[in-house]
Amino acid sequence: MEKIEVSIISRDAIKPSAASSSLHPYKLSITDQFTPTMYFPVIFFYPITDPVFNLPQTLTDLKNTVSQALTLYYPLSGRIKNNLYIDDFEAGIPYVEARVNCHMIDFLRLPKIEWLNEFVPIAPYRKETISELLPLLGIQVNIFDSGIAIGVSFSHKINDGETANCFLKSWVAIFRGYRNKIIHPNLSQAALLLPSRDDLPEKYVAMMERLWFGEKKVVTRRFVFDAKAISALQDEGKSEYVPKPSRVQALTGFLWKHQLAASRALSSGTSTRFSFASQAVNLRSKMNMKTTLDNAIGNIFLWAPALLDLNDTAPESSDLKLCDLVNLLNESIKEFNSDYLETLMGKEGYGGMCDLLDFMEEGSSFEPAPEFYSFSSWTRFFDQVDFGWGRPFWVGVSGRVETNNFTTFVETQCDDGIEAWVTLDGKQMAMLEQDPQFLAFASPNPRISIASSVGID
């Protein structure tokens, strides 16, 4: 396929089905405050072969049930004010229906990452500037000749992966009439435990924007690791300190190692002295029972930075041991235990939060400038987004983006593999794609084989 055409059929603003004008403003947390204004995409592809599938009724039901889901998740229908709270819940979300000029099977045989932008209503991972006018959620229903792709744009100012997962599960439950599976969100806990600040220094917001966005031209590539490759990397990454590394730990260490190798190859081995690998840590599972965050929405995560001093390691990146990198990553996560997190909670935790942000600020100002790589695992999300047409055969989580050195992990929809969606500087990516030791484990953008599963030859 040389190109696709996506034509807009309709564009609406969907509001909560119940009146929300009398609701109190929703308070942001401090982690919401310093998260840049941008959108992350999730696109679910559903090939449909049922000859009696009722498309008009399905489109009507999707739209109506989104409105019902927004009644529960009403902050997503509002607008951010002064980077402190959300109000104006009647503003609604953009909801688009579009027609795609090809069969879904043809698109999935060799998907092009940049085309995914066409399937969401708002461009992903781009620095936005007018935050108080922007919606916090957008949905686009894309109609192929042989299926439906539902693209969702989540504003990162209030949504993290867990929040997105809870909303989608609830939308599906309402659509299918499974009322007992609706997740009722906790709309107050995040702001109580991580309260926003009127006097939050602008330097923290600016630092996060610098870490997310840069001046270089970046590209995104999809690499797939099958179960055999992951198991081999887990074996290579284990040590007496980490005897059983997780799948994500092994992949994070492996990607960090080879991203460093690509960078050093471009600079003839004279690149930066320090490298940071920051992992997104979901705080919900780290807190003890007296500060539970079950079903709480918002950015309830922090970045756990692992620091590598390249002067203290092997002279060549290829000589770095995966087990040593996995140990560094594991140690950085272990520091985010419940006792430490308690020191960040409430108004009295503001000093501890500033210490963490200052550490990141100090690291970003090293000379020569260090390299930052960020990793986020969505391997436990989006496994139940089944509207009754079966599980999606593929989930897209990126597109043509502007972020720096960022990787998202998602489960493959079969065979227990993991996809790594990697964004890097274009030249560095070109080196990575030519690294034989990397390609021995990673498959670059393989075709998505769905024919046998849906009965298509």
C-alpha cells in the first residue's frame, strides 16, 4: 500500500449523559501539574467478518455509551484551569467517525507507524501550548471495508496508562451491558495524597518538557520480541542480585544497552559520560493499605531514574553486561518502596517531591549533557477491550511523534510476545536497525498475521 485515505464522516462533541454543571471542580495532583500537555494514543483494530454485523446500530451504541462512561469519568469531559483544577465538564470531548479507503487486512499486513496518526482525533506525543482550551480525551471510530479501528487520544495532563485502562474497561462494560464490570473511579484520592501547589516552580514543568521534547528529528519503530527471545534475555540478565528478572526488566536493559551502543557508534565512542534510564513506576501497587489508590485516576506514577557512569564501565558499549544494567534498573525501582513514597505524600511530602525533581534537574544539567532514555510498560493494560467482536488483533500505541528517546512496551495479542515501540533520533535509530546483536532478538515491524484467526485466506 502506498498510502491510505481517511475521510471524516461526522464530528461531534460528546458530553456526559447526566448533567454535570453542578459538580465541583476536579483538583489536579502535583504529578498532573508537572506532566507536559500532550496526548498519547491507543488504537484498537478489530477485523469483522460477521455477515450480519449491524454497523449503523454499532456506531450509535458506541457514541451513546461513551456519553454514559463520561458521566462516571466526568473530569475527562472538562478543561484544565490554571494548571490547578478541571472545570467546565459540559465542554465535552471530540468524537469523530471516519471512513478508511482500504481493507483492514491489507493495512495490517505491513502497518506503517506514521499512518497511525490518521486514526486518532489529536496528534500524539506533540508538545501542546494552549492547555486550557484543549480536551482531555478524544475518540475516533475508523470504518474499514472489513473492520473497525477505535482510536483514542488521552491527554497526559490527567491520564496515565492505568486511568486509560480503567476508562476503556468501563466503556466496554457499559457497551456490552456488563454493569458488574464497570470500574467506578476514585476521583479524590490522587489530589489528597499528591496535592497540587499554587506555587509549583515553573522550572519543574520546564524540565519535564525538556526531557520529553527536543530539537532533533526523531523516528518511531516497532520491534517485536517473541517468547523465546524474551526468555533468552531473561537468562542473560539474571545475576545473584536479580535472580529472576521480569520480562520488562530484561527488555529494558537490552534496549538501553543497544541504544547506548548506537549513540557511541555515531560519536566514535566519545559520547556523554552519564546515561539515565527512567522507568515509569505505577504508585498504586507500591502504596500500603492505609493510603490505597485503587481505581484512582490521574498521573499516579513517577519516573525511577537509573544512572550509569560510563567511565566506570567497559570502554565499549558492546561490552556492557546485560545483568549489570538489569541490576541498576532493579535498584532504582526498589527505592520506590512504600516507606519512601510515604515521604512524598500530602502537603508535608512536597519537600521530598522537590528533592526528587531537583535530582532529575541536576542530572539534566551535567556537562557534557547526559543521555536520557525513558521506558513505560503497558503490558498489563488493554487486555479486556472487547466490545463483543472479539479481542483486538492489534493495538497501536504511537505514530509520528516528537518525543525524545522513549519506549513503550505492550503485549502482542498472541504468542506471549512483547512489542517495543521505540522513538529515537533518526541517525541513532538507523544504527540500531543495523545492529546484528540487537536484531538477533528483535524483529523489526513484522507483519501482523490475522488471516487464520479470522478465517481469511
